[in-house]
Amino acid sequence: MMTVLFKSILIVEDEMLIAMDAEDSLETAGHGVAKIARTVSEAMRALQDNQVDAALLDFNLPDGTSAPIARWLQEHGVPFAIVTSQSPNQLSGEGLPHSRIYQKPSDYAAIAQELAEAA
């Protein structure tokens, strides 16, 4: 099976060490990282300004939850996953579109590979 690589992944994560670790993991696996966004507003700007193939979203951000980002991604057909310290049960009722939810700590490269294979 051929490995599918994303050219530009948006990482939405407010903890900079986690974001940098995710970026390193993705780039080591051969994926490109378009941008790291720390807030909902930064992420929405990044989606307007950059071509994004996929996104990995933390759920709780300083200016709200990533639910609006997830809805935008779904509407535009961009694969994404939620990577959070919360359990999937805690996220039910949060207005999220159907999405893959992974618990931190996670292997970001493996998540990207699963997204690529499902796309």
C-alpha cells in the first residue's frame, strides 16, 4: 500500500510544546505543515489564507472550542481529527460534526496517516 502524504496540515494547539512536537512528528513522517494556530480566530484566518489538506485540532482553546473550525473543515471537505485530553463522551453535545477523536498524548503522524487513508 502506498503511503499518502499531506502537503499542508493545519495544527490547532494552544500548548506550544505539543504543537512543536506534532509539527516535528508530521514533518519526520513526510507531511507538510501549513501553519500552527493557537486560537480559534488564528485557525479561521489560517484557513482563509492557506491551502490546507488536513487539520489536527485541540478542542479547548483560549478563545473557545474548535467546533466552528471543525464545521468549516467539514463544509469544505477537508479531513480533520480532534486531538484532546478530554474523553469523547465529554465532547458529545458540543456541536461537533462527526469526527475522529484521539486522546492526548497521541502519535500525530499515525493520526495523519489514518486521515490520509480514509480520504
